[in-house]
Amino acid sequence: MVDRNAVYPVPETIAKTAHLNQADYQTLYRRSIEDPEGFWAEQADRFIDWYRPWDRVMDWDFHEPRIRWFEGAELNVSHNCLDRHLETRGDKTAIIWEGDEPGETRTLSYRELHTAVCRLANGLRMRGVRRGDRVCIYMPMVPEAAVAMLACTRIGAIHSVVFGGFSPNALRDRIQDADCKLVITADEGIRGGKRIPLKANTDAALKDCPGVETVVVYRRTEAEVEWVTDRDIDYHELVAQADDECPPESMGAEDPLFILYTSGSTGKPKGVLHTTGGYILQAAMTHHYVFDYHEDDIYWCTADVGWVTGHSYIVYGPLANGATTVMFEGVPNYPDASRHWEMVDRHGITIYYTAPTAIRALMRAGDEPVKKTRRDSLRILGTVGEPINPEAWNWYHQVVGESRCPVMDTWWQTETGGIMITPLPGATDLKPGSATLPFFGVQPALMDADGRELEGEAAGNLVIKASWPGQMRTVYGDHERFAQTYFSAYPGCYFTGDGARRDSDGYYWITGRVDDVLNVSGHRLGTAEVESALVLHSTVAEAAVVGFPHDVKGQGIYAYVSLMSGKTPDPALKQELIDLVRKEIGPIATPDVIQWAAGLPKTRSGKIMRRILRKIAANELDSLGDTSTLADPAVVDELIDQRIEPK
Ligand code: WT7
């Protein structure tokens, strides 16, 4: 049985070598709050190489909102991730790559990675990419995805990585919104033995993107693909023509580094904009402290570079610290459920960072696939992306880590750039399911519905009261949306969209989103996005999408669909709707359930009562709440009658 009140102190083996103990954490945390300018200046000096120092450490105002860190300073991110390591770590492995098939591996030393980045950076320049231009990266998990990101940073181009699982239409929207002039992609990706037609998807997306002048195509599978003369160029041909010396651009600390699209509760995904100095500092520093990173660690974050976790904790944080970072092309259950643990043994992985959904899926396969591997190299475990239930936490801790490796439950968001609430291996007693305490400089608070701050033990909406270096600076091209989304609910505070509880030890327990954002297998989706896709179908009058609790995925997608009058539902139509969502967004947005609804529960003013729809989807029929204020309370009974039990 799971003891929900268990507390796990710092293991002695960890305490012996950890960078920080509990007292260090408390002292440093206090200093980071009382003297943020002094604290961050020290950290910036320690973790980052600057070409020119800053005039001012920070300058922010959440009312405007305006956020600036290290203004006046100059630096280059690819220099920080590569050049500065060459003297002492030139031959050290920067990237260990493992392909979809077990044992298919490649390694790149820091020197080799540096050369690859310089060549591609020059190649991009030859194709007319300049400082400030946007480059879209739509790649499988191969080292060249990281090379592409770093090549952009080298010449001051702003990358926008789009997850390889997104559909042509989703790719098109993101390329258009950022007005990208070049796309870097591959012929195909391979995941779990399945091919993903990245080049064909790109061709389809680009039908409506006249601004794209060049498509660079990396050959992953050598599959035959369509070729547009003058627009398309082979990655290897491009870099073969390019010089391997490429002096990095000197970038301002507040120059944009990348755009990454993420879902909100309304409208289309927004382009989260991160800038150069603050972001790379946050990524490097959190990677160092949260994973208690040491020079000889072999570090593996299982995310995809298409998500912020891949940006900060596969590429930027580890490489800024001169670490060996593992990149994996495949999935946890291919060819079987031992894959991850065999990789841990094969590469001698010491730090392993994954998502609760992967842990739950592997837990279902039982202990045997884990126990037949050694895993004795493991030192630190981490999770990110969604709340981790104590059962999964315990299995991860006891079976995977043999009760020896502390589990870092890290809470953060695309918007925060880096980890915000987290244990530190040598400093924090662990409670399964709690992200524990704020990282340096982070000031979380809980608010009630009326905007009053709650003190002590409490549950409420999670806000952050002061800026941190890795904070997003704006929504690309729409500062008003930035202000509205994050700074209007609680004036003077950044609103996270999450709910949380704080216990008597001051530990935070994230309870999940309080807005209309879904978290499906750690992938963030807006209910509005799925609804917009569904109503594109000519027979659909209205759609309402909610999440429901799912054992493996965390949340599943439950869609209520009303048809135009005179239209009758049938299984073929259901399939058409599913295909439509996959086409508009991608397979990750596939609804688990589509329920035909004659009517939706609405207030008299016409607002859909999602609260009721969520309760029906979750089969929590005793707690529907007051339905008497609905325009037509009878629709609720009908929806309950026709409720579909998710598989
Ligand atoms: C949302 C952000 C940050 C990288 C991955 C997701 C949820 C994230 C945790 C955690 C509970 C978590 C939140 C957050 N979340 N980490 N440790 N415990 N919930 O980034 O796609 O921007 O999603 O993920 O709900 O708001 P993202």
C-alpha cells in the first residue's frame, strides 16, 4: 500500500556529494528573494560567458507588463553551449544518440558538435538567413535537430521548433504566425517502428506559406520524397559547401532566442517568446542544481525537442553546463517495456528525467521488464509535465530507483522557460506527489477566487509574484494577448493557470489546470482548439470538449457534438470527425470519446457549462452541482442517459 504521508529524507550517498544541503538552500533562497539583483548577478557570472556585461540586472513591471533581464549585456548561446567548452572538453561526448532500433547509436564530441553547428550556421547564411529571421525546425529526434537549434542561435536567427507529431495544418499555422523564411526538416521520422512523413507534411503545409524560401531536408531514412527545385536543398549538400568556421553573432541579452507554440484556454496556440540571456541562465542553473549535475554524469531527458522540456533540458541547459546529454529517437515501449532501462545500462545513465505518463505506462507492464536490467548507474530521477500520482511516484522510486535515487518532481511551464518548483537532491525531503519548494528567485503564492492572497496551509490558484530570468517576454506578435492571458486575472502577478495546495511545511502540491487547458500524456492542448477542429465539419453545429481522468494519459479527451438539424449521427461520421481533428492538430489530439448531444447545458446567457460536462465525462454524477440555472435543465438528463464509458 502507498503511504500518502511518507517523507523521504535525503539519502546519505547523495548528501555526501551534493552541491547544496538544506541549510544552503535556505540561505541561498532567502538571498535570492531579499537581494535579487546581487543574487542573479553572481549566478549570471558563474554560469554564463558574456561578451559584454549588463547595465542593469533586471527591470520588470507585471502591470504593463514589461520584463527585461541583463539589459545591455551581450552573449551568444551557441558560444556558451559549445565554444567555451572546447579547450577543456573538446573530446568529451556532448550528445549520445540512440535511434529507434535498440543499439543503433551515434556520439558527437563537443568538437564535432561545434563543427556541425558552424557548418549549418554558414549554410543558413548562404540561404539568406540573417539575425532576427525566423527558422522553423520540424525534425525527428536526431542530433541534427539540436544542431539546427544551435546553428540558429549562432547567427542570431530565432528558431521555432514544431513537434514532429503535429499535422501539416498545425505546422502551416505556426510557420505563418512566425513568418518563417526557412524550414529545416527530414525526409521521414521513425518512432516505435512507424514512419512519419515529415517532408510530405512540410510540402502540404507550405502550399499556404509563400514566405518560405528554403527547405533544408535531412536524410534520415532515405525515403523518396517530392523535390521542389530551387526551394529544397539536401542538408548534407548544404553543409558540405559551407565553411566550418563561423564566428558567433554578439546578441543582446534581450534579443529573441526562440518561439515555441503552446496551447491556451482560448483561440489558436500562442507563440511563447523567450530571449537570450535570462533564458540560458535559467536553463543552465536549474539543470545544475535540480539534477545535482556533476561533470561525469550521463544525463538523459526523455522528452522531444519539440517541447520546452527538450529545449531547456535536452539541449540548452545540459550543453551550457558541458554535460553529456542523451537523445532518444524512439518510444518507451518499443520494442518492449525494458527499452528505457536497457538504455540506462547501455549508456551508464546517472540522471534520468521523464514524464508521469511514461512512468504509468511502464508501471502497467509490471516489474519484470525493469528488474531484468541493472540500473546501478542511476543516481537521480526526475519527472515533469503533469501531477504524478503517489502510486506512480512510489513505483518509480522503489522499483526503478531501488529506493536509492531521489525523485525530483519538477513543476514548470513552456512560459517559465525553466524549472520553478522542485526539490533539490541534497536539500529537500521528498513527499510523493509534491513538487515541494520554490527554486531560487521564485515567489509562488496562492490566490482565492476574489484575488486575495492565501496564507499558510491553503489551496487556491497558483501565481508568481516576481519575475525570474527565464520568464517568457511576450506572445509573439501579440503583446496584448500576453497581458490578457497572464497578468489580468491577478493584477501585479503572473497567473500560471494551475491550481495548487500548500501544506504545513510550505510544500506545494500542484493539482492541475484550472482553465480549459488539457494535459493529455503530458501534451498540452486547448479544449478550444479541438472544438474549432470539430466544428469545421459541415454537419457539426456545436462542440464542447472536456478532459476526464485517464489511468495512463492523465487526462483523456471527451467531446460532446451537436449536429445540424436534420443530420443523423452514425459511426462513419464519428470516424470523419476523428480524422478531422488529427488532420487539423495531430494524433495527440484524437478524442477518446465522441458523444452525440442533442443539446448542450447552457446558462440563460448562452454560456456552455463545462463544469457539468466534465462531471458527466468523469461519471461523477452525484456532484453535478446546481443545474437549475440552466436555460434547459432537461439536456443534462439526456446527456447522462447517453453517456459513453471511455475505454
Ligand atoms: C503545465 C505546463 C514544463 C514542461 C512540460 C510541460 C503541468 C508541468 C508539472 C508537475 C504537476 C505539472 C502544469 C503546467 N505540469 N509540470 N511537476 N506537476 N503539473 O510544459 O506543456 O507548458 O505545460 O504542465 O499544469 O501548467 P507545458
